[in-house]
Amino acid sequence: MKVLSQALCAGIFLASVAGCAQDPNDTLSVNASDTAADGSTLIIASVREWKVVANRISVSAGPTTFLVSNLGTIKHEFLLTKTDFANGQIPIDSKLNKFSEEGKGVKVVKEISEWAPLTTQLLTFNLAPGNYQLLCNIPGHYGNGMHTELIVK
Ligand SMILES: [Cu+2]
């Protein structure tokens, strides 16, 4: 229950940030500990048109909790994707207007399916070392900038 209440508080905080944010390049500065109540590494992230923001760019391998708020005005998804392609450089299939999730050099290891604006989701995963991108692959969204990188050491 402690994790959940943390999540709700942070979600409310993020939503309030969204309500008053004026700088399009705003970054999340959240007064939260680096670990969730269960001891997993905590990453606080958000998705919106057209970006994905996370409060950490590298973490140690192991159990990790992503607390992800949709701060946009439409539904988004959150894909934890293991890839050595540079951030934003996974090749787009022009017919699909998104990249192929079964494509070479790309592995979606965990995801939060599309969810509503101004709500928060939790995802936990035992991260293996490697290069990842946190992204949204709804048609058009990745190409419009909805990605950020995460290095797991
Ligand atoms: Cu999206």
C-alpha cells in the first residue's frame, strides 16, 4: 500500500505540474526517493505530446518501478524497449507510421497499454543491463519525439 500511496501522491503532483507548466522544455524535479517502498529503483516519468521525460537517464540493473503519468491531452502508451539504436533513431516503417515492434535490433520488454490523460500508471520490471528507450509507438508519436533513453548498467 505504501507504493500505491506514493504513486498517487506523485501522480497528483505531476498533474499539478502539468496544469501550470509554461516552459515546453520543463524537466521533472520531483521530491521523491530513489527507491520505491519495496526496495526497487524508482523512475518517475511522463508522456505527453510530443515527448517522454524521465527523472533518470541511467540506473543499475535490477528490479525497477516506473511511475508514469500521462500529462498530455490524448491517450499514450509507454514501451520499455531494449535497443542499441540511438535515441529516436529506430527506423520508422512508412506504411505503419511507427516502427515495427518485431523489427531487427528492437525488443519491447514491457509495456503500459494506451491510457487516459492526467492519470498515472505503474510498471515494474527486473531490468537487465543494456540500452533502452522509453517511448510511445502509437502511429506518428515516436517520430514526433516521444522517446527518451535509459542506460542500465
Ligand atoms: Cu503517444
